[in-house]
Amino acid sequence: MQLTRQAKISYLKPAWADQFTLWAGFSTRNGGVSRPPFNSLNLGLNTDDAAYNVEGNRSTLCRAFNITPQNLVTVQQTHGTDILVIDEPNIDISHFLSLECDAIITNQAQIMVGILVADCYPVLFWHPGARVIAAAHVGWRGAAAGIIGKVVKALTDFFEALPQELYCAVGPGISAHHYEVDRTVKEAFGQSGCRWEEIAHEKTFGHWQLDLHKCCRLQLEREGVTPGRITDCEEFCTFGNRELFFSYRRDNGQTGRQMGFIMIK
């Protein structure tokens, strides 16, 4: 995945994005106006940052991709598996801000769907034949509950978007090296479609280092996505790269949010 610039912001762009008439990527923390500890491109409204700074940062992001903030859809993420589907034109999207869900799907052009993260993984989906996009928020709870599989199923059921024809991108998140979890997390993964031994390494008794990035890839592949159509940025760890990313765990919750975003032009 390539780190690139668009106007004032820098973002990671999936390798497949330039093949199609869409914008897709993962923002970094750089290019905004927020003050520490939210410096500087904090896009999360549910932080302790001043609302006018976040709104200004969202406007900066939108201007970079030639849309207005009224074209940007984000939701109230809850670490669940509910999905918002937008399949009609000319919908007032402002009320979606308070809607509790963790994935957004649309086939409408000029609607940017965004997922906010600061260690969890943002996952993007694109089906060129059906011309439908999706973005999902994948933390350990969502991964254990199967949100990736539910998004793939919704794309198939609503839009006849076959899994093997999807293009997907797994954005930056916390690496296994910095992500220690306990038995509660292990037990939650019993029905996740991943064997615990595949995605976690025991560090000490009752504690494991969880590779959530690998879990995302495995779940995509097991849902039928072609491995060669999945791009990622495993080398970018949100915890370990303070220069580029916000990290909830590293900064003890006092931090901003970056965004995984995708839009049909």
C-alpha cells in the first residue's frame, strides 16, 4: 500500500484504487488543525477534541476529494455487527451520525463512507461489476462476532456482488507485537472462523499477542475473497508509528481517530 498525498492530507492508498473511478484509502494523523494530544487530523467527533477542530479536519478531508462534508457518512460505532445499507439517491445522511452500527454499504456515487479507528482495523470493499462499496470497523469484538463475513453476505444478498470478484483493503491497525489480550478475548473467538493458534501467540500464561491483521485476511479469504485481490499495510502499526497514526492503547485513550474511507466518483 502506498503512502500518498492529496491536497493537504497524506493517506495510504490501496494498490487497486487507481484502476477504478473511486477514491479509497486510510488517512494518517497529519494535515489537520487539532492541538495535542489530538494533533492534527483528528476525524473523530466522539473524542475530547474541540468539535470545531474535528469539523474543520473533516472539511479538509472532503475538500481533498472534491466533496462537501454533507457527502461524508460516518456512524456511531459500537464494536458490533450491524450494517447500514444506503441504496437510494438523495437521502439526508445527517441522521446517520447517531446510528449505531459498524459497517456501511452503498451503491450510490458521491457518498464517501468512513470508518473511524485508532488501533482497530478498517476494512474496505469494492465490487466493480455491481459498483458497490463498503467499509467495516473490525476490532476484536467485531472480528470474533464475524462482521467481515456479514458484510460479504450483505454484499452478495443485496447487490449480487460475488465474493471472488471483490477487491478488499485491510488498513493500518495495532500489530500483534503491541496487542496483548487475555482469556476473555480467546474465548470470544470460538465461532470466528479462525483457529486461535493461527492468529495468536501465547506470551505468558493466560495472555496472548493477537494478530488481528492476520485474522482479517483469513476471514476475507474464508468468505471467498480472492487472496490476490486483498491489499494491506501490515508494515504500518498504529501503536508503533506515532508519527503517522493515533493509537488508543498507546495513548491511554487520549487520542484522535484516523479514517478508512471509500467513495464511488
